[in-house]
Amino acid sequence: MTAPIDPDAKLQSYAHPERLVTTAWLEQNLRTPGLVIVECDEDVLLYETGHIPGAVKVDWHTELNDPVVRDYIDGAGFARLMSAKGIDRESTIVVYGDKSNWWAAYALWVFALFGHEDVRLLDGGRDRWIAEDRALTTEHPSPAPTDYPVVERHDDEIRAFKDDVLAHLGKPLIDVRSPEEYTGERTHMPAYPDEGALRGGHIPTARSVPWARAAAEDGTFRSAEELAAIYRDEAAIGEAEDVIAYCRIGERSSHTWFVLTHLLGVPRVRNYDGSWTEWGSAVRVPITTGAEPGELPAR
Amino acid sequence: MSTALPDSLAEIRDDFHALGEKDRLQLLLEFSNELPELPPEHRDRTDLFERVEECQSPVFLLVDVRDGTVHVHATAPAESPTTRGFASILVQGLSGLSVDDVLAVPADFAFDLGLTSAVSPLRLRGMTGMLGRIQRQVREKSAA
């Protein structure tokens, strides 16, 4: 850990307060040595319209994905990327982005696959920073390349594949897509391009908690108490120690992965990044339609 | 009906191809900043507009066909410059064309702009969705 921890009172109520920083803290730490700010957005042009001074841009689509295989970059690719962004293995990374940190959480999750130790999210993300009238710039930093080591990616702990999900059935699953995607309504619209999966619906027994419910009106995360009410009570994960979240391609569920892992402290949370674009098109996997979670399929 | 790119869109495509990758994003940003304002008669008529579900951000389209000429109107929020850029390319490239010319635009035009590695194919699907919806509206509104 390079940069100090944000002592903000609200953050201390979370299981891992060291994973978040407030906009006020970040503004005071813009020049803290060893701190690198990374912007990662759903919209690829937002960074160009103005960003937090000193922030570098990481694009999930074009920089974190393997261009050919549906997978993330490998250890060598990650080392090259980190070096190009001026990030050391010891750097404190603060990630922020648009839409309540939706894509920023995805980037943070990918950084976690490579075991980068100190990665934090900016609570409230880009919108909060702008709403508070804090400084923006269109200047692109040119960081000096670093000597980031080639580390192997470790998928087991926080990433689930289709077979892992099949083996997991019976334990808590959270579907973080919109209600229409969950019920399966959004599929057969004549003369409209398809939505990227052959069937609509959800994985049997999965509870629906659209990802954005974790965010309050101002884009910051809800309090630990509110989050517990949503996930532990309403979605009935209770004190479960092993949860899988999924969405359409794994981006929105990274956000929920962050909430369950770092804010609520669930011991093992995996993100099924194949998500509905894989499950909804795979042969002979069980699915359910409608608003109810559905029954566990007989095996 | 043949599929061919009208001059207006061919020109836009050539402008993108003439640039290096980084500058292509800047050009898209320029398009985004130049999305034409709605004409006064459409400003408060959100009921007439069709939402583009393929885009994550709220994008709304309205197509007018008058005397065989197509007019495309679109709105997209400033916080979604990429989507605004796509909408702006289609609004500027398709408005003023004939019905047949608009319907002849290849469905995969978005992938012709040289943006696949800078913007990613997934995002370009949003633009393909917009074009598909514009063409469907043109078909519906020119059938009467």
C-alpha cells in the first residue's frame, strides 16, 4: 500500500474501507507519489471531453480484452498495459468512471485477476466529481514507462466459468440485469436487431437485483446497512460464503462483485463473465423465464 | 435494390480512413459536438421519438419522409459522446437523401468507418441498431 487510507466515516462502515476513496480525499491526493488515477468508462470518448487532472485512460473493450479469444489479456499483455500507463506493481490505483463506476468496477475486477494489491474505486465516480465542480482537464498525461512484472492471471478465486456455475447451482446466484432481461421479455421484437443471446430468461434460482440498486441517488454506494438489506435479506444470500453474480457480458456484475466482496465482505464471490450471452445460447443448460427465481433443475 | 453507399456517407467514411486511430476518436468527438439541434416543432414531442434499445444511453430517433426525401432527427445526452457521435453521423449522412438511397445503405455501415479497434465492435452494434431503426421507420413512413 502506497497512498494513505481515506479516513472518511461513511467508508469505515464497509467490510473493506481501504477499497474506496471519496472525491474530497482524491482531490487532496492528486499529487501523492505512487498514486495513479485511471478513468474507465462505458463511453469511449468521455475521457477526451475532460478528465480528472493526471488521470490516464484505460478502455475495457480495446485494452483489457484479448482481441481474438473471448478472454482477458494475459500476464505479458497486462504488464505492457500497466507500464504504458505509468503503473508500478506497488502503485495505488484509484479507478473511476461514468454510470456509477459500472465500467470502472469491471476494470478493477480485471486488475484483481492479476493480483494488483492496492486498487480502489472513487465513490460516486465521474458524475460525482463533476457534480461537485472539481477540476477537469483535457490534457493527456505522458507517464514514464514502468517495469511492471509479468504476473500470471489467477481466475479461480473471483471468476466463474459456465461449468463452475452448473456446479454452483443450489447456492446463491444474483442476476444483476434489468427486470425485462431477467424475465425473458426482451427477445422477440420483430424487425429489431437481436440482443445477443438465443433465449431470454435467467439461470434457475438466481435472484434479481439490478446492479444499480447498490448506488444511491448521488451515485455513491449505499450504506452498509442498506446494502445488507438488499442483498442479505431481500435477495436472501444471508450469511452465504459463496456467491456468483452474472449479467450480460460480466460488466454490470463486476459492480455487484465489488459490493459483495469489498463492501459487504462476503468471503467468496465470483463473477460469471460469460454471463447471459453465453448461458442464454449454450446447449442443454437449464433456464427459467418469468419473474420468479424458479426451481433447481433435477440432475 | 442495390446496396451502395450514398456520397454523403462515403465522404464521412473516407474522412475517418484518412486519419490515424487516435485522430479517428477526435473526429467522432467532433461529430458528437455537431449533432444538429431538433427543429422547434419537434422539441417537446418526445412521444414521436423511438428509443434505441441497443444503446446503453438514452438515444431517441425520429424520421420524417416528405415528398420522397428523408429527414432524420436524433437526441442523445452530452454524457454519451460516442453515441451522440454515431447519431450525428447518421443524421448528417442520411438527411436529404431519397427513400431508396437510405434503404440501400448496407446494414453493417458502422463497421466500415475504421473504428472497430478504437471503439470496439460491441459499441458499434449500437450504431447498427440506430441505422436499422431509421431504415424501418423510413419503410413504414414511405409505405403510406
